[in-house]
Amino acid sequence: MTIYEYDLNEILPRVEGPLRELLDAELSCGNSMVEIAGGWPMKKANIWLSKRFHKNYQDQYPSLKYTYLGDPKNWIEEYIDIERGLMVAVSASAGV
């Protein structure tokens, strides 16, 4: 999937707060974004990563909701900021 300029300039800046910190930590560890979208499943912004999360962030960011889905058709796991309408997930291409 291609990430477009609109995604980088309009949708990515919407990711803020704890989820932005989590995203930045993943990117600094070598993970990469494979998709950026708005509207679904969360309203404001959705980011899919190429690799599994390199660590568990639940203790560090208790306001985020973690879910392991293990869905090889959609995505494997996710952290959601329900209040801000944001999600960072691991793409199904990363493998279960």
C-alpha cells in the first residue's frame, strides 16, 4: 500500500499525545508505517505498522487500550486512544 502526501501532511499530524509517543518509539526502533488513513476504524487517524510492536506499552500508557486481534486478514494488534479517535495497529502482513 502506498502512503500519499495527503496522508503524511494531513492525517499523520492528527496523531498526538501518548499514541504519538508510542508511534515515535516504534519508528525509532526501525518499525515503519505501511498505511495511514482517516475515518475508519477510528475517526481522526489510523496508522498501520509493518512489524509487531517491539514492546508492551500498557504500563507506560495506561490511557491507551491494547487489543490483540490476531486477524491475518486485517491487523494483528492495536493500541487505541478512544478519547482522541486514534489508532496505531500492526498490519496483517507482519504475521501472527
